[in-house]
Amino acid sequence: MATALLDPAVPGDAHAAQRLASDAVIWLGTVAPDGRPHTVPVWFAWDDPKVTIFSRPDTAKVAHLRRHDLVTVALDTAGQGTDVVTGSGRATLSEFGKVEKALDAFGRKYAPMLGGQPLDAWLMTFSLPIVVTLDRFVAWRNLPDGLEYRSLPSRG
């Protein structure tokens, strides 16, 4: 089991974890064959340090991951760019039997957004689990008393 990056006793980590648990969209960055970055918005489940995404198997992001497993993730920032959560790590193309916990969390999170469609039906299309294991995490936000900044693991 991978070691968690965030410490819930640290306010900045707790805030980032709350956003990762509740935000609907995370941006996934992959590397195209020509070396260009390719970034797409995706739905996801968070279980520190893993981000689990469910994708159609025929997408550009999946083709990129078959060639190169390094990725970035980023949550949308607040309107003024004052609440930033980013990370990087490696992605693995997985299977449903290996992501049951994430699948349950994903179902709870997105059921209200499926417009009455059963999750099982949705997963017939988005049938490939992608598991990103983060090994780097950076977050900052502006608070009334100044900037709160976290970079994990610590490089100092």
C-alpha cells in the first residue's frame, strides 16, 4: 500500500484533502507521442495518495499512458487563482477488481450527476480504471494572514 502524502492534522493538507474528496473535476496531464502535454478534465475518486479515474479505453489519454506513465493532476483554482492543488506521479491502467474501494467512493460522489443513469451503465462506456499514484504534491492558498504553502514530499 502506498504511503499517504497528506497529514490531516496540518491545516493546508486537510484543506487539500477536502477539495480532493469533494471537487468534481481534476485535470489529468499526459504526454503525447510527440512530447506535447495533453490535459483533459476527468471525474475521479481520491484515496491518498491515489487518484482513480474511469475512462473510455479508446481515448488519447489512454493511448498516451500505454507509452508513458508519468502524469500531472490539478484541481481548478478559485476564481483568482488563490486555491491551488497540483500533483504528479505515475499512472497504471487497472481493472475493476483492483479498484473496488475507489469505485464505491466514485459512485457516491457522482451518482447525483449521472442524471438518473445507473453507475453500472455509465461504467460500460467508461470501462477502464486508471490509477494515478501521486509521489509529489504542491498546494497553496491565500489566507487573511498570508500565503499557506505545502510541497510534499519536502525537498529540504
